[in-house]
Amino acid sequence: MKLLNVPVIDISPFRLGGEQEKQAVAQAVDRACRDIGFLVIRGHGISPELIEQTRSVSRDFFDLPAADKIRVARPSVDVARGYIGVDEESLARSRDPAAYGSDLNESFMIGPVDLPPADYAFAPAAGKHFAPNIWPGAPTGLGEVWRTYYRSMGSLAELLMQIFARALNLPEHYFDNKIDKHISRLRVRNYPEQRVTPEPGQIRAGAHSDYGSLTILATEDKPGGLQVCNAAGEWVDVPIVPDCFIINIGDLLARWTNDAWVSTLHRVVNPPAGAGAGSRRQSLVFFHNPNYDAAIENLVAGEAAKYPPTTSGDHLRKLYVATQNA
């Protein structure tokens, strides 16, 4: 029987235990990635204080007047940096160009905060994956907090990729040299209180799958939350567990595993009508992506490859523009 709901897995035995404990965690993670593509992790070692600092300073940014936020607007659709306003994006269009309705959230995003050597970061093949970040003048301290959070998420992603390697019967450190110059993004999404009735079919974030290797999400238990489409075709709520992260694998890792692991459709639904200010919701989202030149080829021994080889950078470039409104 496949898992039809998102499991909660304690990864501290992998961090702190021996071979037997590591293998038990890897097996549980493998089942989650095969069946539903999502898991909730506890025992991750990230400071709750850092998470709350990041939440707080991000709320302060989104509370700024619109004119201040627009000053750090995303410069173009092929540069994953800066502010994107409500109604400016449609995640559902990454799968269906004809999808109706833009998403009812606003966001701010950055990329790598520690650049690799210049001959790598600015090589022709790098494209705009190491484009400079755009920092707002206020609130004070946002840049420092976000940089710290970004680095912490990079370290957690490295640990998760080691668990994934074990789960795929690969050496534990198989992915290390493929993610040591990662092109990940930190994006905070603010889902405002809905004071106007959404258009038919319009929700906080349309049904989509993520593009990269894995996503690390810290969100809030507020009305109008995250749902996953399980193997039975049912939309199920993702549990919000205190001091835990929600993890899901993306299209790149599904492709890398020859679809042994699933990149699952998910969405963020609207709160009930009249939910008021208590329905405002904020998500800290770290999209982990391997080095732009990491080769993405079938990792499953004994199976014919379903996809031609590509690289992490080429895979991501093709998808970034698809979510933008015409």
C-alpha cells in the first residue's frame, strides 16, 4: 500500500546515530519519496530562534508600502531575484500554459550569498544563476538574517542529499561534489488576508510541482494551507508540526531517479470566506538546486533512461519563465 498522507520522520538518528540508525532513516525517506514525494522532518538541528527571526524580519518587509517593495522588484523574468507582487505570477502555468488565474501571494527572493570562484560563477554556462541579489533598504537587518538562514538551509540540504543518497543505494557522499556550488533560491511568500472574493478558480498558489532537487519549507498553521495530490488523486492537507520542516522533492530529482521518486503536484488553497486577518500566512521556502553543471542522468541501475541527459542549469532555465503572466 502506498502512503496517501505525508509522514513525519525524525532525522536525528541519521545525524547522530550509527550505521543501523542511518539506514532506518534512509528507508523511511525512500518510501516517502516513492509514494508521495513529501515528508515532514523533525530533529533537523536548525535553531527555532533563527526561523522566527527570519519570519519576523520578512513580515516587516511585506508590511512596507507597495512603493517601497516595488523599488526592489524582480528585474526580469529570467532573473530569480527581488520582489514579485500579488497577481504577477501563475505557478499552474509551469505545467499548463493555458491555466487560468494568477496566484494570490507576493514574494521576495534571493540566490547564492557566497559566490564560488569568478571563473565558475560568471562562465558563459552559468547564465544568470549567480546574478547579484537585490536587497531592500528596510527593514534593518533583513540582509544579515536572510544570509544566515540561506547558509543554514544549504547545510540542511546537504544533509538531506546524504540521506537521499543512502536511500538510493548510493554512497552517502555521492551528491557532495554536485551541490558544493549550488544555485539555490530562498523565497519568502506572503499570503495576505483576502479582503476581496477571489476570481473563480483563483487560489493562493496554483497546482504545480517544484523544479529543482528538493524544497525545504517552514510555514504557519493558518487557514488556507498547503495540500498535496496523493497517489489516489486526492488532495490532502500537509500536517503543520511545530519545529518541523516540510520537505518535497522536485522535478529535477524525479528525473535524476528515473521517476522512481515522485515530484508531486501541490497547491495552497484559499482560507474560508471571512477568515480575516488571522488567515495571513507566510512561508519560508528554500529551493535547493545542484551546481549548474551537475549532470542529470538516470541513477537507477538496470533501468533504461526515460529522459535524455541534461544539466541542472539547463533544466532550471527552461522552467523559470513559464510561471510568468503574459
